[in-house]
Amino acid sequence: MLGVVKVGRGKGLVELREVEEPAPGPGEVKIRISAAAICGSDLHIWRDAHPYWPPVVLGHEFSGTVSALGEGVTGYVVGDRVVSETSTGSCGDCFLCRSGNRHICPDKRAAGIGRDGAFADYVVMPAGLLHRIPDGLSLEEAALSEPTAIAVHAVMERAGVRAGESVVITGPGPIGLLCLQVARASGAGPMVVGGTPADLPLRLPVATATGADAVVNVAEEDLVERVMAATGGVGADLAIETSGSPAAVELLPHLVRRLGRIGVLGVTGRPAVQFPWDVAVFKGLEVQFSFSSRHTSWITGLRLLGSGRVRARPLISMEVPLQRWQEAFEAQAEGRAIKSLLVPGASGKGLS
Ligand SMILES: [Zn+2]
Ligand SMILES: [Zn+2]
């Protein structure tokens, strides 16, 4: 079968290659990939700016149908529509695994990063990581289950968003846009989204279309002023940082009210960044960092997608076959696509 493979360590070094079709071992399920979405971390691996274990088939955000069952697997039949958590390799025995947090186990080697992933015709995953796709949710939309679970974990489970809260989101990338919808689905509002001029053509209009009450181009307007205007001069109850921009990080304590909360997902790619520590102390802020997603995040995320309270479709800008992976990577890296889907075995549709 064909796979998009990070073939070695260094910048670039991603190729479409013939790779061996995987077979499910005991407790595993072989899944025929329907659609796989490109993640920011795939782009970082492409540029050698994220951990990975080559050679490895990339791709961890996907949907598919069950095509074969390994020994001992029950509860699934061939043809079932499924998505999968990515916490492969977790030991099952450490403090984190045993306390229900296998997503952050030190031994984790996520699919598409530390073991072969979904930019291919087939992937094999442990049955215990699978979730059924709700009826009525398309396979293309279901390919965004993983980033939706990330948003649920950060906004609901970590930052604890509540109905009626004012929220500001710094960074309208795919994760920021899903955080916006998850917060909106939780009853939060008003919602303010800050972005850069690069976000003007695609991302900020989608923010407006999916629930933002105000969008702010930070190159032209003062985000703190806009948040103050939206919150009666008090500041937001909750800020969610999804840009990884050091300038945004430095702004966070000024965006929220006294005793407000900050939820962080953005990775800066730097050894250290500036943060106005004393402002945060004197305001009595709470800060919640968030990494990956829990089993519960997937259950909630799939319910939100299945009920239409979170819509993945507005984020999907292009669908192309595996052969055109580079075009899709570039479109997403350059902001010409919010989310690109790789569709194995297809000629590609809905091309932008
Ligand atoms: Zn991802
Ligand atoms: Zn563990």
C-alpha cells in the first residue's frame, strides 16, 4: 500500500512510499482509512520541529471502517465506522495510565509519530482506543474527532468553561476554531477571537461563521481593548491560548479579569517566553496547561460532532488523494487551507 512516510531525521524527508500493509496482532483492529486530516504536528515533523521516530507513516487524525480483527477482539465487525485515540504504546502500568491518563504516559508513542499512522490505505490500532462514529456524522467530518477531543479536553475538562462565561481565544488555527465551538456549545459567550493578518482570508471569517461575537486583527487593533469593550471593562472570564505566539502569551494576563482563568494549548517552539508573572499573581489567576486528550474527551467530542453542536465541515478546506500530500501540507502551512484531508484511494474531491 502507499503511505506518506517521514523517512529519517532532518528537515523535509517526507515521501510517498510503498509500505507493507499492516496486519492486526492480538487485540488490534485493522482499519481502512476513509479520510485523514493534516495536523499542525505533521507540519512540525515535516520541518523537524516535533518529536518523531522514523521511518514512520505520518497521520493521527483519521476516520475509517473496520477491515479485519486481530485475535481476541470482540465488539466490532468488519465495516464498522470508527475513529481512534492516539495513545499507542502507553504502558498501562504507570501512575498516569492507572489513574486514567494514558494520553500522557511517558512510554506513549502516538500513532503517526512513534508508530505507523493514517496517511496510508490502512492503519492498525489497539481495539481499546477505538470509538464508533455517530450515525449522521460523515467520515470526512469524523476525521476531525482527534482535534475536537483536544479542544474538549482543554476547554471543558481542564479550563472548566461554564455557560455565560466570556472567552477570548488567541489563535484561530484549527484547534482555536474548535475550542471556539466547544466553548460556544458549552454556553459560553461573548466570545472574542484574536488573529493576525494571515488569518484574515480564511480563519477569522470561519471564526465569525462558527460562533465568534468579535474577531480582532491584532496587527490593527488592540486585543485587550476589544476584550474590555466586550466584557464591560472587566476582562474575560477565560482566555484560551492556541497560537503558540510569544506575543500572545505575554498578553494573556491582561486579557482576563481578576481571578480569571487561562487555558494553554499553543506550543511556542522556544526554550522560554516572557510572561507577566506579577500581573498574574496580583490578579490571582488560574492557569491550566493542556496536552493531548483523555478517553472522556473523545466521548464528549463525538457527541458534540454527532449532534452538530460542533461542526467540522467549515474547517475542511480541501480533500486530496495521498499522491498530492505535499500540496495539501503546503496549503495548510501557508494558511491557504484550514484543514486538509488526505483521502486514500480517491481521486480527490472538493478541491480548492
Ligand atoms: Zn493532531
Ligand atoms: Zn503508562
